[in-house]
Amino acid sequence: MTDIVVGLDLGTGGVRAIAVNLQGQIIAQTTRSYPLFTPQPGWTEQNSSDWVEASLAALFDVTQQLDGYRAIALGLSGQMHGMVPLDPQGKPIRPAILWNDQRTSKAVIDIEATIPRQELIQRTGNPAITGFQLPKLLWLRTEEPQAYARLWQILLPKDYLGFVLTGELVTEPSDASGVGCLNLTNRQWDTDILHALDINPALFPPVIESTAIAGRLKSEIAARVGLPVGLPVVAGGGDNAAAAIGLGISSSNLNRGSLSIGTSGVIFVACDRPIPDPEGRVHLFCHVDGGYHFLGVTLAAGGSLRWYRDTFAPHISYTDLMDIAERSQPGARGLLFLPHLSGERSPHLDPHTRGALVNLSLAHTQADIIRAVLEGVAFSLQSALSVISAIAPVHQLLATGGGARSNIWLRILADVLQTELIAPKAEEGAAYGAALLAMVGVGAYPNLEAVFKIVPQDSHVIQPQANPLYEAGFNRYKLLYDTLKIVR
């Protein structure tokens, strides 16, 4: 029997399960989807029971492909910031409130009225943010007091799945630091913050290391999915941190980060010390390797291109859209696009800001408009990267996600960010990172530096080229946000 580990990533659109051998090769994989609910404008929810059913089905699918292989561990990853409130019987009280939910703006104000913003940033690395879990808890206390009165424990999405699999209540620093009340210095819950907000710290699970064994697979779960009873389940990491591990990015390899262009756009830069941006314009979280990392997030990256296609060009493929964009030129002939279609995270932290297409004329073509969308997303990411680089300089970004499959978008991003981009020929995402963490957790490798040696290295490199049109365009872009505040 050949040893393998299983990685499970609980995403927003679905769950992915993979089996990886100890040489880093994927042996089996599958995905299962589940619905997203928007009961009111700005609200996003999912049923945690849907997560469980999809995850168990995905694990069963993978185990059916494992003839001749023996699973030695299971590692977890998942979407961050969500709130799963449990009653004393361990049952969810209500649907889970997700990372992109915007109902908590009043709770954010209340938190910073109690704990000064600068103190909150110094302690947790971040100001209060609508998507984080802590404001959701205050919202529950105010808006659904009967549900809050039944509250026994509050879990993050992947940690709820771990609870179902093992019966153990734990979390780990990379995910917990996106709650809003983890002290980055000691990597434990900040009881001063919780007491100031009149919240019982016992509502939150213990924090263990990301490579620690969170629990062991329950017999009834093992029988259903075809995995061994008592299989070690390793705590794992939040999706961005786990994906970074899958790319070989650690806090011991500074000046290198990642750039993900999916629905959102995320810049990930590891660092070895918890030094937050004083204004909290980018996130600072714990990394799964014991260090830390910055995240700069634009909420509508690929989402902006999808909006354009769905609204104006529904019968044109994304490949053809990129081909059309190449008929324009750098600077999109003066067009500027502000990609704040879902509000914005970095660097504005403003859920109410909105997008814009500016400087249109009769001379502009579809090619100019598409290119302006691509450049606007790049300018948005540069706004975040400039904040991060002032604290943790980065010279190289591994580009992943659907947007990284486009040569023109990669070229635009490299030239706007003025950073070398490396596009891996294969990217396996957070489930792969969770599997690597599981290898370390059960001693198949002594540490992450050792396991990084099996991470695939095949890639191609895009060197940045200076272009004064982008420099001028970015300067104009930065003026747009403040200018458009006037009309809100």
C-alpha cells in the first residue's frame, strides 16, 4: 500500500477534495458544489449542512479512486471569516454568514467606538471590517437576540467541518486572525478586546498550530466516506494561506508573494514579523508556518470582467474578449475603469463605494472598454501592493487563478505592478496546501521547508516593462475614488 494524504478545501462555490502521494503528485480529485443564498441585498449565506453533505460526498468520491493507496492524514482549508453559530447540542443555530456579507456596518462602528481603531490595528493587525466574523457576532446579539441566547460556540467554516469530522472544537492562527479578535503577538484570542465588547471568550475554540492534529476521524464518518477510523485530521489553514503553501510561499522566503485573479483579486506577501499598516489599509494575518502575511484584496477582479461579459457581451467567450482587448493599446486610449462593483477592501475598506467607467467618447471601441476593465483591476491591485511594499518589499509574485491564464492580462499586471510575475504551469490551490500541511502534521516530512521540495516548479516568467502611460493612468486612477465620493 502506498501512503497518501487527503486535502479538503471548503470554498464559497464548492468543496474540492484531493489525494496526494508523498512525492507531491495528485492521485485523485473531485469537486462538489452547493448553493449560495442572498436573502437580502448585501447578505450572503450558506447552509452548513450543505457543506457537510458535499464534503462527505467529495471524500467518498476520492476514496473510490484509491485502490492500492492508504490514507495517513486529512488536512483542512476553507473560506475565511464566516460565522457558524452552534447551540449546546453542537447544532447550527442559523445559516452561516459568509466572508462577503455586508450587513455589519453598524457593528463595525460599535466595535471601533469601544476599542480605538489604532489599538485594534496594533493588537489584531486590522481595523474592524464588515466581512470579519467578530462584527457578525455583534450583529447576531443585536438583531437576533433569541439566537444569540442559545449560542454555545462560534466556528469558522473549515473548523465547523473539522468538528463534524472529529467532534473536536479547535481553530488555527491563519483562519482565526481573520475573526477580528486574535492577538497577533501571542496568536491567541485577545481577551481584553472580548471583555470590552462584553463577549465571553469561551464562545471561541482553542487555537492550535496549523500543522497540529485537530482530532481523529469519527467511526461513523469513516464508515460513510471510506477512510480509516481514527485518521488524523490536521488543522490546516485559511484558503489564502493554504494556497500559498501549495505554491511554496513561506515567511522564511521574503520578497516573494502571490497574485490570485479569480472573482476577487488577492495579493499575498509573507513576512516574519507582525508589523501592520498603521492605517489598516491591507490585512495582516498569521501564516500557517508560524510567521505572518499581508493580504491586499480587490473584491471584483475577474468579477469585473464577468460583469462586463454578462451585461454587454454574453455571447462572446472570455478568450475572445481578451483577443478583442489586444486591439486597444496601453492606457486604453484614456479610458479609466474603477472596479468597485461590490464595494472595496484594500486600501479603502469601503463597502459603499461603487464602480465607474470614466472618460468615454464616441471614438472609444469595445476593445478600449475591455482593456480599461483589465487595467482598472491592475490599478486597484497596485493600490494595495504599494501599501504592502512600503512595509514588506516584494519583487516576485506567483500569478494564479483564471485571470493568470490570459497573456494580455498578465502583461498588463506585470507592467502596472512593476513586479516580476511567475505563472506556474500547474496550480493546485488551497486543497493542495492543506494536503502538504497534513504531511508535516503526521511527520511524513519534518517541516514545511522540507515539503516545499516536492512542490512543482514548472512555470514561465513575465518581466515588467516600464510604460509611462500606466504611470500616468495610475495617478489619474487614484484621484477617482475621492472624486466620486462627492456623488454618493
